[in-house]
Amino acid sequence: MSSRIFKPARLLAAGLLFAFPVAAQTPAPTPVRPPSEPKVGDRIASFEMTWTQRSKDDVARRALAVAELLAGTKLQPSGVEVRALERRGDRDPRWEIRVAEAPDLHIRYLARYDELRALSRELLYATAPAEDVGRERALEIAKRAFGQLAEAGVVDARQFNWSKADVATTLVGDGAVDAKTIERRQVVEYRITVLREINGIEVANAGVRLAVHASGRLSGVRVGGVSVASQPGAAATREEPKGKGRWLTRKVTSADLLRRFERDAALPAAQAKVAWSRVLYVMDERRQSAVVEPLYVVSYSLHVPTDEGQVAVSRAKVVGYSLVDPAAKPVDLVPPVRAPREGDADKKVPAGS
């Protein structure tokens, strides 16, 4: 997994999908989620998943819909320009989309992962909003924007469950130079993420993230991810697997898998601190296509005491356990760290771009 609307670091807030700088986000209180996890004995399905390769015309169409959302007005399709960004040795090609009537917008398309990212440069630097619309109003604005994306054919509204939306906030603060005292904290942006769902189970690598500036204006959109080969089932809300996907039966409880994780993670000089755990579909981003079954996924970090009396904390780790095979080895869902390469500076452009 790496960085999609859904990469393990992205998984920290809402799944494996959308990765934004964790330090810049403070999770807002979220309501208790309705029970949707399959129980032992329930049927669950594996699905073929693929990173779709879109044409430039299709990317331009989707980018125009997103640009109109951010600009708040209709735009001319003829003013949309799509071009590949050339970066030597880059296996994850990115396309730049420019909209003549909305030059303020920063829009990129990650071709390898079928993910479109867009943001308003104006609002990116508006870090002292005169008002704060609040969490509930921001959620309403995000839902309305999602509806417009659905009307434009960018997303299929039937594949998303807004009762599971995650809301996080970006804060700015003033404080002492020693960083020990924060005198003022102010909400700058709300980030609302909703993941693609299959039969009640979310897909970590596909979804929508909508950023709402505290002033109430939409400030960013991130949409896309892995495509799922499915077909409508007998029940209107059920999806059936196509191709190599098949129905399975859950045999292991989440409680048993969490206890197994605690045994696996036990180390003499370190303590594993669980950030969250849940059942998810997770597509390996190092593959173009694969048959994926849901896993019990645990995100955690290792806390190690130092000789100086401090605690060293490892980077986030994410592992997945099979729901259908108690003897299956856990799957490491964090990709190896790669060396920096030419063109990485482009990734520092606006958080969430």
C-alpha cells in the first residue's frame, strides 16, 4: 500500500486510501459506527480489483467536474488541458490538469492509482479565517459536493455509506518559541473522508475526501482509487463477485485475531500501541490487479524505552489477518521505504494535493 484515497499512512485517519500529513490533522469526535462487521459464519466475498488506466479525455471530464465544484461555477470544457509531468525514473506517473478559467486550482492525476487530487491555492494559504462554520455544517457542505460529483458521473453514490464518514480538522496555533505553550488554536479546515463500501465492508484504497475551509468554501477534493469487479446481487444493496472473485465464510472473530496480534507483536523491550483495528478490503498497491478478500487490519506503533528515560516511537505499522484461514500468516501492509528520487519535490505541494 502506498498513498491512495487510500497508503498505510493514509490508513491512519480513514483507511489506506487518502494520505495527508498526519501531524497537520486532529481527529474530531466521531459518532459510534453502526455495526456492519461480518460475524463468524457469515458469507464474505473476495473481489478482483484493478487500478484502472483512464484516457486523457476521461481524466479531463472528471477534472472539469471537480474544478467546477471548487470554483463554484460552470466552466468551459475547452479550457481544460491535461499533460503528463515528466520526472525521470518515476514509476508513478502524474498528470497536470490546468483549467483556463480557474488558474488558482492545483490539480493532479495519479495515473498509476486512478486518483484525482485538486485544491484551491487561495484557501491553502488562508490560515486565519474570520469565521468557523463548524463540523456539522462542514459535513453538510461535503455531502452536497459529493452529490454533485455523483450527478457528474465521477462517483457512484450507491457505493458509499455516509454514516461511516470520518471527519478530521486542520488547526493552526500561536505559541511560545519553545513550543511548550500554545496560546491560540483555530480550525482552518475540515477533511471529510468516505470510503468505497462493499456489502458493509470498506475498501481502504478507494473513496472520496472533501476538504471544507472553515469559511464554508470547498477547498480540496480527492477522488478515485482501485476499481472493483462486481455485479448487482439479488438484494439491491448486495454486490456479487465477478471473474475470479468468490464467496467465502468467515471463521475467525476479530477478538481472536486481536489476541493473536498481541501475541505476535509481543517483544521483550517494546510495547505495541494499537491506533485502530477494523475489517477492510486492502488492495496491494504494488500490483496492477489482484483478487482481494477482506482482512482484519491493525494499525500500530512500537514504543521503546530509551536509556535517557524517554520513549522512542516507531513509524506506523499496519498488518492484516485472514478472516477465513486461522493458520494464514499476517500480511504486512506497509511497503518498503524507498530512497528519494528526482521529482519528489513536487509531492510537497499543498497537503492533500
